[in-house]
Amino acid sequence: MVTRREAIAGLGAGLGALGVGLILPGGGAAQEQQPYVLGDWTGDSFAPMHAIRDGLSRAPLPPPERRVDVAVIGGGLAGLAVASLLQDRDVIVLEREPEPGGVAKSKRWRDVDYALGSAYIVDLSEPFSRFYDTLGLAPRPVSAPVDRALTGVAGEGDPRDGKWRSAYDDLKALLRRLRESRDFPGMPISEASAPALALDRLSLFDFLRGEHIEAELFGLIDAYCLSALGAPADEISAYAGVNFLSEINAPIYAFPGGNAAIARAMAARISGAGEGRIVTGAAVYAIEPAEGGYARVGWFDALHPGEPRCLEARWAVVAAPYFFAGRILRGVDPAATAAMTSLRQGSYLVANCCFEGPPPELHYDSWALGAQSFSDAISATAVLPAAERPKDHSVLTVYAPFRDPRAGRARLLAGDRAALAAPIVEELRRFLPETFGAARLVEARLTRWGHHHTIAAPGIVATMRAVPKRFGNVLLAHSDGQGMPAVESAIVEALSAVEIIKRG
């Protein structure tokens, strides 16, 4: 049996000085003369959340000013899904950011839509396919070639096509066998079999090594886990890791601008059922459940935190991350809120790099093995039909997870865009030199996610199965409830909450 220390030693020997597994935005100094423009920050607004953390969560609720049937707290994918499925009810969505969507947002540079966070989906089985149909969406598979692994060594190709071919085929075969088994670690987690739940007690690293997956692959697996799940393989539940990694055997589906297309479709469906149903800039600081009566929801305008407001709701659906939900729920089981607030949250930087000049033909996703400043980069135009791709400009969406989330949050809060962007651009030149061949980087647009998602650590599924999701007439409905940060998790949680509400 190869130990973790031996595996890492073998990995280091296999990849030399590439430093695999140390992926995080570096602390390099900004270039003296910045050759590209730095756009304004997008992503998390820290101020209202810190105001709640620093005292507003204990402030009394003022008298309610209105009453609704369903109040949804959080306008990310789960919250929008709940409201869109209950469009025939008197529903209001309270979202703290200036626009709904959570991490599923997008922007545009020239005529290219690019993702600020969540980029693609995988599962089109039921109930997901039916849900997309209700939104009028027809997900299209990303055309081949979908991804590649880059070593950063000039002239060296994807090692999966060469020296790693046999080892990678073994990994794919293992994941295919698990996917076809009735014990696959899937969703909803409430239906998991005992063998699937056993995976949750292991780290993905320990499970894969126990299955004799070669150590040389763990640089790629770590990069994937950091990008998708917020931590390397030895800190990730094998249940969540196998669920996510199984996508290497299946097509992935993406819209221009990523999963923002799903969020926009839901928001349009909600607003189409009645004006004023989505209230943005509305930060919820307290929820008081009721047994048989109306829950009370305290909130404030994010620009005016000193002016608290309140509404009553027959049902309150908390579609916010558990670490936050546990802080704003009042009068519920302390053990439940303690379980929610003890979860670790990943932190991320996303850099959308805008190029002028003829773009190279890129794979949809490029994985940088051993890069210190980012994990992977997605071509924002690769989801378009070849005939529709621009010939003289392009955008790369670069994902840069912090290995130390707490330190990452501190750097994102400090907000030194130049210092954060410079090492990413430097390493892009090394790993994707063809991007700079006939083109010029003209702008880097940074997005910060201070609490991007719950890290799916070993035991996460057991924890989430044990946390109550109903407190009187207050329901939890967030992707955290499945222990895995995926669109599919958000939909599963939304469907569950909607079923309870419809049963009354």
C-alpha cells in the first residue's frame, strides 16, 4: 500500500519542479507599468454581510410592513428555482446583491459573453432535463476537444495522450464502473446506499489510492478538486469527489456566459408572473420561524443598513449558504445552527482576460498542472458554433481558487487587483503561450468570491443528512444541503422545498 507521503514524493519526481498541488493566487508584485486595463471588481459585496456579522444579526425586528405567501431568502440558483416553481403563489425573493444569480452570473466584453463563476452543467437526466424544459432551455454539449492538461513545458503535449495514457484509462474505467453501479454516490443524498455513504468517510485521495490509481495523476485531480470543490483531493469526501470526477466519462453542457443563462431564464419566469417579485440589494439579517403562523423576516437595503425592515411570510425559504443561514435563524435548535456555521467555505478569484487579435483554437477547458496562481482556464467562445466565433478578439475565464480560504478572503477584501492579476497573467504566458501569439491582452476583469461554496470535506454527506431542513414554516433550500456545489444540488434542494410547500 503506497502511503500519502510516498505518493506525493512520486508525484514530485514525476513532474519535477512544477509544484503540483500548490494552486492558489500568488502574492507576486504588480508589473511596474501595467500593460493591460484592470476592470472594476465584480462578485461578492462584503459590506452588508459584514454588517450582519458585526451586530445586525442581533438587532430587533421592526413591525412587519407586508405579508406574503412565500419569502425566498437568496436569489442564487436554488432560490430562483424555488420561486420559479411557485410562480402561481404570492412570492418575493430577497437578494442582497444588485442582481440575482449567485455565482451564476455573466458579463459581456464586446460581443463575447463570459462567466463570472459557475460555467457548465453535466446531468440531463430527470428531474433536471424536465426542469430545463420548463425554462425553455436546450443545453448543448461542448464540442470536442473539451479539455486538455498542460505541463507548462514548451513543446510538451497533454500527458494523458502519452505517458499517462494507461493510468488515465484506469481512472476512467473505475469511474465508469462506479457510475453504472446502483451504489453510485449520487443525488439526492437522502437516497444514498450504505456502500455509497461509506465513501463519505474517506478522502478522495485515500479512496483512489486504495483503488491503485497512479500517483502521477494527482496533480490533475488536485487541480480539478480545487477548482470544482474548493480543496485538494486529500481534503475532499470521496462521495463528492467521485460524483464530480465521473463527468470525465460524459459530455458537459454549457451556455454562452455559463450558467447565468439558467439564472436569467428563472428570473424572467418569476418577473413575468408579477412585477416586484425579485428585490435586489435586500440583505436579510434575521428570520424568526413560527409554528402554524407567519415567519418574520428582517432585512435592510444594502445601501442603508441602519434602516431595518420586516415582512411576514406563510413560508420562508432560506436559499442561502448554510454558514450564513445558521447565523440569521433565530430560536431554533443550537446544535443544528452549530453544524451549519462550522462548515468551511472556499474562496476564489476569477479573472476574465480579454484579448484583441486573432484567437488560437483552444479546448474548452485547459488545466494548468503545477501552476501557482490558477487551476484552469475556460475559453468563453468555445461554446459557440465555429462560424459564430469572433475572428479578432476572445476572452479566457481563469479560475484561481485559494488553497488557504481564510487568507484568500483577506486578500480579496484588501482588493489589490494589480497584485492578484499579475501572477495569473505571468503564468498564462507560460501555460497558454499561443493565446498571446498574435493577440494582445487588453483588459483583466476580476471577480471575487469570498465564500464561494462549502468545501465538501470527508463526512459532509453525513453532516448534511443530519441537519434538519425544516424549522416550523422555515425551510432550507440551498446546494449546501447536498454537500456538493453544483447546479444539480440547487435544483434537488429547490424541488424538495417546493414539494413541502405544495403539500401545505
